[in-house]
Amino acid sequence: MQLNKHAVCCLVSGKMPGEVSLNSMEWAVITQIDGERTVDEIARKLTFSLPEAMQIFNALVEKGLIEIIAIKDETVKTVSSAFFNQLEKILVQFIGPVATYVINDTLLELNADRSNYPKNMVPELIELLSDEISDESKKIEFQKQMLTLLKKD
Amino acid sequence: MPERILKEIRNIDTVELVAICSFKGEIGFKSGNMIPDDEIRQIAIYLLRIYAAQKLTGNKLLSMEFYWNNHFLTARFADGFLIITVCSSSEVLALLRITLNVTVANLSENKPFLKWLKKHKQDASKHLRRGAFDDLEIGLISRLG
């Protein structure tokens, strides 16, 4: 198995490596390896950049301290078109008919489109769209309605 | 009722602690035990000092986010209280910010909460007054240019 951001590692057992020395970053990674989290998840937890984390994981594999046990499913869940229709319907109530254009512009800003927008990135989209509502109480009302929609979806 | 509102935040993935503190630094409502109460109070006071110092310079601080002890600590300020949350993943921060905005709005209409808040009213600037700092803090301040 090739090490990538979706790789899951565990500590090598039943094998005693020779004397090894670890730097503080390698030690930080070792403390997070649990046989469940991916390289990417551990990198985020430790606020390492992905290339930085990959380098550390590679070093630990080479030292014989960790091994790759699985590659997690890489498919990203995306939101449905019905969600975007509903979002548009709600946003129209707050900013009027420009809502469609605002949503499209914001998606463009995020380098995404309606057909492949990841589900876990919806809160970021809501935050950006909220900024288009100048009235503070209306902004909160929009966020309230969006949270309800998120729970349903 | 405020407990139910706290549960909404606690239900967010990786959120390990939520605490509502008054501007006195006292914990009113809490969900999660990852930090002892004394430490939460101390954190609240530090955050309130930053809030008060910013207010003195004419900036109204709404929220702060820190990386702390391998966790993400968020402070959301509102009139007379602050909500401290601790989570272990940065991926939920956007959802957390939205939820906190809605929570603050809901709490502002919650009678039991408003009753509690009235009892614990205090100006955050009190945490900046002479005598409010401990020896360690006085030592650090004395080293400032």
C-alpha cells in the first residue's frame, strides 16, 4: 500500500527496531497514531501541512516504527441539487432575486460548483453567503434556517 | 432550557466541552468535563481581559479562536456573557461559528438564562483593574517595554 493522505497507520508490533531517535514532530505524530485516523486527519489535528505530515509519516515508515494498514474510502459526499434549490429559496427571502447570482459567485470563489460541492464544506458556504446580508438580525435568522436545513439533509 | 441549547453545540462532531460564563468569569452552564472548572474560570478571565482591552481601544471583539493543548478553543462573546467551546478538529469550526451565532440569539430570548445573567452582571473591564492580576502576570507585565 502506498502512503497517501487517506492512509491509516498503526505502530509496528512484534518487531524491535534498532536504536532510533525521534524529533519532536515525529513524536507528536506517533502519539496520534491509533489505527483509525488517516494521515490527513492527523495532519489537521496537529496543524501540520499535508506535505509536512507526509514527510514525517514517510520517515516513521522508513525507521520501521509504523506501517500502513488501510487506505480509507476517498469518495467525498456531495450535496444534492435539492439542497441548493432550498438554499436559494431561503436566501431569496433575505437578499431578493440576486440570491441565485450570489450563490453562483460564491461557489466560483470557492472553486466549486453545484454538481460537486462537498457536504462537509456547506458551513463555509453559509458563512460566506451570510456576509451578503447586511442586517445583523436577518443574518442570524438566515443562519438559523440553514442550520435547520443542514440537520434535515 | 439553556442545557438543551448547550446540547445543540455539544452534538457537533468533536466538540468536547461547552461552557457559558458570565463576565464575572463564573460558569453558568456547562457540558463536558475535559477541563476542570477552575481552569475554565481562569481561561474565561484571560479571554475577558483580552475582550476588555480590545474594548478600551474601541474594538468590539465578537469571537476568538486558539489552538490550545492539541485542541481548538473558541470564545464567542455576547452582551454580558461568553461561550467557550473546545473541539478537536478544525473542520467543524465554520459549523461551530454558525451554531454559536444562533445559540447567542436563542439565549438572548431565554428567560431562565436572562435571569441568571442578571444576577451575574459585571463589566469585563473589572478584570483589568489593579489587584486583578496574579504574581506571574504582574511579572510578565513588568517585562513589557
